[in-house]
Amino acid sequence: MAYRLYEGKEHARSYWKYRIAPTDHLIQQVLNFLEKQMGRPFERAVDVGCGSGQGTLLLAEHFASVLGTDVSPAQLEMALQHSKKPNITYRECAAEELPSADSSVDLVTAMSAFHWFHRPRFLQEANRVLRPRGCLALLNYTIDMRLGYPDCCSHTLNQVCQEFYAALQPYRSAHLGHSSIEIYREAYESIPYPDKEWHECVWVEMPMPLSSYMGLVESFSSYQALLREHPQKATALSHDICQRLMSIMRVTSVETQVVVAVKYFYLLACKPQDA
């Protein structure tokens, strides 16, 4: 079955404000793979599980038209509020039932979303809508992000971060298993296309205020599950972690700039010409 999360309006606002999108470099890797397979120009992309549209906006720079789909009306409402590009449209629908014709799409993406889908059905649906030589790109990153701050002991700082992640682990959805990397690796191995690539441990550094790092972790499904079950415990945990990080950094403002290192992994696959 597919899982429905991130649907409340407050969570959608948090998702837009704090969730990170793939960097230009990562998007370029996807585009390079697509260009190698089918050349330019790029006509149509579908961003599945688009959430509040951060990744959809990135794709719009490179395609004649982009469709963002999600099951959450609140997420799509947030995406529409921030979408001013005329070549983007959004539709509410399941990932396994895309509103696209057979063999009509150059690129199907899912950015930090595939693990929530009914995975075999989605892969079948992606195969249906992709045109011959069209490509599938599934991207995600792990929760074990690293924090950096000048003149500060990185080991001590990240020990606190690891405590944060460990406290959230019991609230991780059983659907995700121990590691979402395994979900994507299994998908890669199951895709029958001969032209495909697997990339793991792609570290990307992103500067942001400490408040944004905290908001990012708080937007994860495990923290949201803790917040629903034990609101005071969740709030106290987040406050304690933030205060300890600030103490180690010797700062008093949660808006202090830090560098967050994020570990991405992704798969790329090209539908054969004769499929």
C-alpha cells in the first residue's frame, strides 16, 4: 500500500519552509543522464510526490512543461502559492495512478518520496508513462546529516546530532525498515532496464541557520510521529538539542549560520527503445 503523510496544513508549511531540495549539481546529473539517452530538447517531466513543489520548480527551468503530483491537498496548496512559472501544473493523485498518457513523458522523478509509494505499482506506472528512451530518477537523502561550525569541535557537535536521530528512531515508520537506502537499492536491482545507474554516499554541503536545521529534522516523519504521540516530549527534545548545540558552538542565536552536510543517494534508469 501507499502511505499518506505530510497532509496537515501546518506540516505543509513546515515542509515548504525547511525541507531541502536537490542541489543544482544533482539535478544536472539527472539531466546529463537524460540527455545522453534521448538528447534535447526536454519536453515533459512529471515530479511524483512533489510535496510543496521545491523539486518541481527546479525541473521547470529545463522542460517545456512539468507536472507535479501529490496525494496531499495541503501540500499542493502550498506548491501553488509558490509557483509562478507558467509551465508548471499540479494535480492531486496517487503516485500509482498518474494522469499522463502512455509513452508521453521524458522524465519521471520522485524526490524524497518513492519510499512512501506502493513501489512495484509505481514502477509499473512510471514505465507506462515514459516514452521510449525516457528516464526515471529516484532521489533521497538520509537523516544522519552532519553539522559544521567554525572553531567548533565537529565530533562533539555531531554526537548531539546523533543523539537527536537516535531519539527519533523508535518513531520511524516500520514501512521504511532500518534504512531507506535499501529500499532504493532493491528498486534499482528490480528495474529491468539495461541502462541504469546507482549512486550512493553523495555528500552535499548546505549553509543554513541552525533554526532551519532544527526545522528540517522536525519535518521528518519520525519527529512528526513523536509530536503526535507525545507533544511535550517532542518539544522538549528539540529544545534540549538546540540548546546543547548552541552551547557547543558558543552562540546565543538560533539564527547562527551552520553548514549541514547531507548524504544523498539516487538511481537513474532509461526505458529501452523497444519497451
